[in-house]
Amino acid sequence: MPGSAATPLEYQLVGLTESGTVGDILSGLDQKQGRIRLQALIAEWLRMENLVVLTGSGTSVTSGGKTMANLETAVFATIEQLSDLPASIKAIISARNTAVGYAKMMDEPIIGFEGWLSFVANALVVTESTDAPFKGVMWPAIPTPTIPELRWFVDRLRMAIFAECALSLEDTGLSKTALQIAPQLAFLSKIVARDSNLGRTHLFTLNYDTLFEQALEILGIQYFDGFSGRAEARFDPSVYGLDVYYPGEVAEGRVRRFDKFLHLYKLHGSIHWFEQEGEMRARHPSLAPFRTYGGLTPVEKAAALTKLAADTPSVGILPTANKFAQTLTMPYAHLFRAFQVRLGIPQTFLLVLGYGFGDDHVSRIIENALMNPSLVMLVIEPNPKSPVIERIRRYKELGKRAFVLCPTDAAFTADPFKYATFDDFARSVMPDVQWLEDFLRLRRFEKQIASSAADPNAGI
């Protein structure tokens, strides 16, 4: 309406402003101007030669996933309902819960769930080892668990975490518009729409689930994930040095790069990884039995877990018999080294989504990479009060290349966690690509044909 006030922008982009101070680069712009400038900046960064994406648990939340803190709570709640829970294990869980609660109350740091899992798994390895220079482990809980009890705990942790992370990406969303489909579909379709003459996208994820793999297959995007083979693929880092091309006979007489392709790295392992004869292998299990698991009560989860236990495989970097040496060898050492190497390449754009900088090892690699003079980092953060924003502010001189996209305080107050989430960024903020619309239109047409074939009277 003529003369009406312009609609305020819901986002702020925190970084080094033209005045030389860290502030909101979009300050003073209305919604239309701000979105144009924001999308122009993102489009420019996406045209950089080397695109590196890092995703954390926040990218899986709307698909039923949990943050690490919520995963810990859910796993413990389920294990405590198991009928054969040893008293010593109950005491260990109670001690951990007490320590976490005290840390929150006093606003003090505490080791994360993954770090705690590593200690528990390592304690089992040390206790079971016959050639260790020491025997036993001191626990803050009494009674001290026996080896069988500790082995029981590690196995139940594995099972419960697998069940919580066995998430399925439904294909039904393909009948919707680009603003309604699963965010993984929207995001992947946009990052692979880059000019094929640019470097390939390298997607690093800390998630155990396979939502990205499922989305890649739905979209027909080819990817290398560090494994070679099909039925029971073996980890082979050399595949990251390969690429996919159209042969000359189908590409106007010249070899041309396949456009929809990326490299995928599971830094913390995956629910479809397992160890066999000293090798890391990969095989995607059926997730159908777990589709209703997330909505169950702890008592119901415990009952379901007992029935599903026989078919519940190991989960990547999670506790296993040889965990003590596992993190120091392939594939994890290679994957983290690849992450560090990719961030040191000139003309790099690092896009961080769903990660709260809670993993010190990962965060140190990122902060060291900011010494790369041509690296630009954009962090998507849905909470304007998050400590992540203060972290970026502390970069100071490096701040000119480190940015945080988050909601304005007013937008967050009016509608918490609506803006600058993974879903919002993938669907609404990232520049649109035509091939996604064409793909969705084709899939809707295919469904209509299938529906007509199934019902001979349709359309009469």
C-alpha cells in the first residue's frame, strides 16, 4: 500500500561492516532490500571455487532427529527401563545425569555425550585387555561394574543410539512445492546446481543418520562417500580422488563433467557402517522397523529395543570392541584430515549448518582454517543469543571473512526458531534453482501416471 511502512527484515548478518566494526551488515534494509542483498551475497559465495559444507545434528531435527544433549537424555531414559539393567550401570547413568544437571545449574562446561561415550567404551577395552599395563578403572559410582555388566552397557548404548538415529526421509514430500519439501531435498538440489566448471561440493556431516544419503538418492545425485563396492562396501579413501563424467558419445563429442555430483564425508561415522574382519564396511539396513520408534515412551522403546536388538548393527564411531584404537586409524583420521585439507584450499566457502561448535576437535580445525586468507565462512544460527555469535565476534580481524546469519531479536521474539534454521535456509534463503522445480513437476507427473495405471476408471 502506498505510503505504508516497509516490512522489516527478519534476518541479521553479523560480520565486519564497512565501518570496521563487527555488526549487522543488513542493518537499515527493509525485507525486500535485505533479502536481495542476502541472496546476492550467498550466490556470490557459492560461486567460489571450493565449496565445503559442515552439518550437525540441527539439520535433522525436523525429520525426528535429536541434538546430542536430547539424544543422551532419550538413550538413558530407554536403557533405564530395560528389565535386565544392572545396579552398577544404573549408578553410572545416575552419576552422569547428576554431573550434567549440576553443570547446567552452575553454567559450567562439561564433556559432551560423544566424549563421555568414548570414555565408557575405552574403559571396557582397558578392563577386558589382558596385556594392558594396568588393571581396572575407578568409577564415581558404586558398585563398580563387572566386565559383563560393562559389556552389556556398551551394547545397549549402541542399540539405543542406532534406534534413535534410524530416521527415514519420506518421499511423499515430492508432491509438494519447493517451499514444502524436506529441507535436505531443497538444500542438496541447490548446492549441486553450481557451475560444473567449479570445484565439486564437499559435504561433511557429524550426523549418524542417513537423511542426506536418502535425499541424494531421491534426487538422483551421484556421490562418493569413501566406500567402494555395493553389497558390503569397503572403506577406500581413494574414491575421493575420482569424479564422474559424461562420455564423449553422449556429450556432443567431448567429455563433460556430470553436473549433479558431490563428495560426502561422515566425520563421526554412520548407522550403516559396521566392522568386519578389521575393515570398516557399509551396508544400508532397512529402517522401516524404526519409523515409529521416536514417538514411543521410554517404556515402549525399551520393549521395542529388546525385539529389535538382534537386527541392530553397530554405529560407526560409537562404542565397539576396538574403540580404543578406532579413532586413531582409518577411516576417521582420514576423514578429519580431508576436512582440514579442504579448508586450506584457496577460494574456499565454508557453510556451517546445524552445528553449535560443541565439538572442540572440529571447532579447532575451523578456527585454524580461518588463517586461510581466501576462506569465507557463513554460519547459520537460529538463536540470536547463541554463544556462536560471540565466537564470531571474537575473531575480530578474521571477522571480515566470518559471518553469522541469524534472526533479528524482534523476529525471534515474535516467532522463536522460525528463521535461520536449516529448513528456512534451505527452502527460503538460498537462491532458487530451476532444475528442482522441473524435477518436482516430473515426479508429480509420474505419480499421476502411476495412480491412473492403478485405477483403470481414473479420468473417466
